[in-house]
Amino acid sequence: MSYVDEVIEKVVAKNPGEPEFHQAVKEVLESLRVVVEANEEKFRKDALLERITEPERQFMFRVPWVDDKGQVQVNRGYRVQFNSAIGPYKGGIRLHPSVNLSIIKFLGFEQVFKNSLTGLPIGGGKGGSDFDPKGKSDREIMAFCQSFMTELCKHIGADTDVPAGDIGTGAREIGYMFGQYKRIRNVYEGVLTGKGLSYGGSLARTEATGYGLLYFTDELLRLNGIELAGKTVAISGSGNVAIYAAEKATQLGAKVVTVSDSTGWVYDPDGIDIAALKEIKEVQRARLTEYKKYRPNSEYHEGRGVWTVKVDIALPCATQNELHLEDAKALVANGVIAVAEGANMPTTLEATHYLQENGVIFAPGKAANAGGVATSALEMSQNSERLSWTFEEVDAKLKNIMVNICHNADAAAKKYGFAGNYVVGANIAGFEKVVDAMTAQGIV
Ligand code: NDP
Ligand code: 2IT
């Protein structure tokens, strides 16, 4: 059996009941086959793949807090410190009832290669909790965040592990967590990114993942001789990534016709009204059913359906495994040109293969959505030098990073005989630097 298949089998056996983690490992290792085979003897002897698929450290902890009725609630907190070969652990905190160890490990594993692709010195990690922020009062959110950080603060630090936002964690949650960290540890340092601008946050971090996704997509289309302006775009999700992806796509001359949330989706044939979307999601924290009040011409549908709309470009920006094989078939039947992942692993393996086999340009999340964490690393740099850069400075660096990731993934794919396969290209480009650093640092 090949070394890759052997390690995939071992990972599945050693981590039972973790389907998302298995999926992420399979996707990465299978696409690395060509590189692994070229170095098989050395990698086997060093147990390189066994080490890279085993987190350096993982924490699970009790998070007790008191709700507005005086009832004690108990959630489970997680932090997986996956790989620190190229820098301090870096990755977001997901607050969603579906969170479990499998999800946090898949996200942490993906983050290792994504962070490497940015070219910046950040290792990979991820954390979160099965806490559901929906419908909670500000006080309840604060109580949860403080309790979560009371334990987490023992394990993180500006040079150790720097968490940030993800699903359910935005500026409000980061603020409460930062306050509690500072209070307990008595240090004012850049221990979290995605902070508010008044206490060490970076301009353009809020926009970074969505903007970065579009800088990447624009460049990728250009490499393939296609122009983004004038194209129609379907976006799923209506959170941080989706909103700023929609904003930048619109600025670049494309027309975004859909957004969604976990209960339904909007079709707006005239193009999504970004100001209305921000008002509904960022200010009111309301559901998409509100959108029709702003745009009477739009349609609201319950359930799933975003991928049934005829578009040129699809940008899944909600969550993992939200674009299935039948969605891929619908997109292809409607003539989609490109799919670029704003979310982490939103496309199932079968759907990815179907899209690629049918000539759709496919950009994997670890390359296409790396703008968020890249800008987080820029926030860390600003915190270290105790300076703040202008929006234009950060945005220009972000764009440059995304264009570089695009070219590096393209070049790696070509070098190994997989021209046009950006999954292989991104995984190889991300993997090579991590392997080099791990090898240089010995058996640790
Ligand atoms: P938000 O919490 O801001 O928004 C998430 C959006 O996705 C909401 O519209 C939400 O709907 C929807 N959603 C979440 N879970 C589900 C689900 N199980 N089924 C259907 N819809 C769902 O998160 P972000 O925008 O920050 O994150 C979106 C994706 O992007 C995630 O995969 C995240 O890991 C990834 N990502 C985020 C980065 C960042 O900087 N924030 C960076 C890189 C990747 P509802 O409100 O109804 O729950
Ligand atoms: O998935 C991701 O890259 C993020 N949620 C952002 C992580 C970060 O540290 O900014």
C-alpha cells in the first residue's frame, strides 16, 4: 500500500467518529501523492505524514455561564494547536451548536496549509465551542466569552497562539474575550486578531476574507483569460465573508444575485443591495426574510437553493459541506465557469471532483479565503511595532498576498504536471514550506 493510503487508513482508525477531519486529511494527502511518492523513503522514515496529521496539542474544557434567567449553562470549549513549524498557532474561534472535535480538527488541519500559503510566519490552530450565539442577549454573550477565555487564556499568548473570529465570532465576541484575557493575564498584547480599531485592531480586517476571495478569483480568472466584470455571481451565507465578498464583487463590476442563511435564501435579479444586507446582518442581527422590505423585486425562499440559480461564478461562503454533488451538477448544467470557496471546505469531495472533471475552474478555500488570516498576521505585525497602517496600505498588502497565492498555486500545479488543478497546486505549495520547516527543526 502507498504511504499516503497507509496514513489515511491510520488517521481514520485513530480518530473514530471524526468524518470532517477524515475528509480534510483525505483531500490534502491524496492531492500530495505526487510529492510524497517522490520522497517516500525519507518521509516514511521521518513519519512525516503521521506527524503532520497529529495535532501538537489539543484542549477541551468546561465553559459554565449563567443565562438571563439565572440558569447555569454548560458548553464545551476547544482549542487545537495543530502545527507551529512556521510560526505561533493562528486560527479562528467558531461558536456554533454543531461544533465538535472533528470540526475543530479539520479546520485546524486546513489552517496549517492555508497559513503557510500566505507566506507569513503563522502556524495553524483552531478553536471554538458548541455555544449558540443566536438569540442571546449581549450580557449572555459576554458571560460566555468571559468564561471561555478564563480557561483559554492559560494556553494562548501573542507569541504562542493567536485566535481570531470565525462563524459566530465577530468584533463583539473578540472584544469581550480580549478584555477578559487582559484582566486575568495582566498583559496588553496582540493575543487576538479581529480586534476593534480602538484597541489594536487592523483596518481592513473586517473586509479581508471577502475582499481577498475576490482578489484571488479575479486573478485566477485573468490567468484563464476571463474577465470578472459583467459576470453574475451566486454567494451563499450572509455573514462576514459573504457580505464583503458581495461588496468587492460588486465593486469589481460583477452582479451578485444571491445570499443565504441557515433558514433560507434571497434571489435579487437586480443585484444584492449591500447596504441593506449590512443593515440586516451587522446592525439588526436579523434574518434574511427582512431583505424583501428593502428590495420588493427580490425573492425569498425557505431552505436551500442558491446553487440552482444560473450564474457564471459560485462563491460558497457559509459553512462546510454546503455544496453537494447535485448542486455541482446543477451549476455545471447552468454553465458555471468558476467556483471559489470563501468558506472552509464548503464543497464535498464528490462535488469538487465533478466540477473539476467538467472543466470548472475550482479554487479551494485554503487558497481563496486566506485573506482573512493573512490580514490577521498583518494585525499582529502592527501590534508588535505598536503602529497602525492605513486602510489602503493593508488592502494593498492583502491584494498582493492573494495574487501571490494564486500564482504560487498555479505554478506548483504546473510543476508537478497538474496544470489547472488548483487543489493540487495549493496543497503542494502550502505543504512544501511546512515540511521544510519541520524537517529543519528535527523530530519534534
Ligand atoms: P458568520 O458567522 O459571520 O456567518 C456565517 C454564515 O453562514 C451565516 O450566514 C450563517 O447563517 C451561515 N451558516 C453557518 N452555519 C450554517 C449551516 N450549518 N448551514 C447553513 N448556513 C450556515 O461566519 P463567517 O462569515 O466568518 O464564516 C463563514 C465561513 O468562512 C466559515 O466556513 C468560516 O470558517 C470561513 N472563513 C471565515 C474567515 C473569517 O475571517 N471570518 C476566514 C476564512 C474562512 P445563520 O446566521 O443562519 O447561522
Ligand atoms: O478560517 C480562517 O482562516 C479564519 N477564520 C481566520 C483566522 C484568523 O486567524 O484570522
